[in-house]
Amino acid sequence: MSKVTCDMSASLDGFAAGPNQSLENPIGEGAEDRLHRWMFDESEKHTAAIEGITAAGAFIMGRNMFTPGRGAWDLDWKGWWGDEPPYHAPVFVLTHHARGQLTMKGGTTFTFVTEGIEAALAQAREAAGDRDVAIAGGAETVNQYRAAGLIDELRVHVAPVILGRGERLFDNVGDITLDPIGDPSGSGLVTHLRYRVIR
């Protein structure tokens, strides 16, 4: 049976994004290079983690992860990733503002969902078929799904940095029991941790 998974990079003090997110700093000040440097490491150490992130049959993300804008849509904005986003699968974007479906090169289709997290998950499960659904982020979206008990497997990629402030993973999610899957792995840039979420 397919799972709902989540991969998030975080600092040692639990932040998945730095403060003051903007067009110039989409993951917040001081965060992008420091939290995600491992993803661009040329070694083979992170291949399994990257493959795990991209293996899902459908993805869900919050509006903050798709755009720096708020309120009515800038219809010229098509995401941070250029003409060919890395998802190559259906992506469901949580939003309060309706927008038509957006089809990109490489098989990525963005569908904008205004009916909430459970509606987005139902659509993503249907699109994914037998494959997993990945909650792609940001932290607020992950926290909503975690608080609702809808994530089966959590993979945290911990960078050896202290951000001190920003958007914290695991805020207001209630009591969580995590069962480790396998041993930690990684390098000096990151430690990969994998957990089964116990309901």
C-alpha cells in the first residue's frame, strides 16, 4: 500500500526555513545554502536520499513553497524552478485563492487546491495510484499534515547549522512518536534520519 512521506531539511535547532522569506531569499535569510548544500554535493553519499525525495507519484506543497506572493495570483509566476520543475509528477498546491491548472515541461502539473489538506491528499492519492504521496513542504504544511496524523514516514535531513529563528518544523503538532527506520547516514554536510510515524 502506498504511503504518505515527507522529506525536510532542517537545522540542528529545528528550523526548516530562515526568517524573512522573500523573492531574494525564498527559504529565508541564511537558510538556502546552509540547509540544502548537501543536495548539490557531487559525492554518491546522498543518492538514496535524493531518489527517495523524487520517487513519489504525486506531491503536495503549501503556497509559500510555490510563490513569494500573497493574495491574488500573479499569473506570470510559474514557480521557483523554471520551465521544467524537478517533480515530473502531479503537484497539488494548497491555497486560499483559486487558480487554473498549470502544466510544465517534464511532466509536472500544478493543481491549486482551495478545499484544504484532506482534499489535496485525496486528489494526490488518486493521481499517484500505487506510488507514494510526498508532502514537499514548507514547514507549516508539513506541520498541518503531521498534526492531522496523515504522514506515515518522515525523513529529516539535518544540516549542522543553528539558524536561531525562522519557520520551525514540528510546531504545534502534538505528541509524536517516531520509530527509527534503519541507521542514520550522511556526511559532514547532513545527517539523514528516517522514521515511521506512530499514530
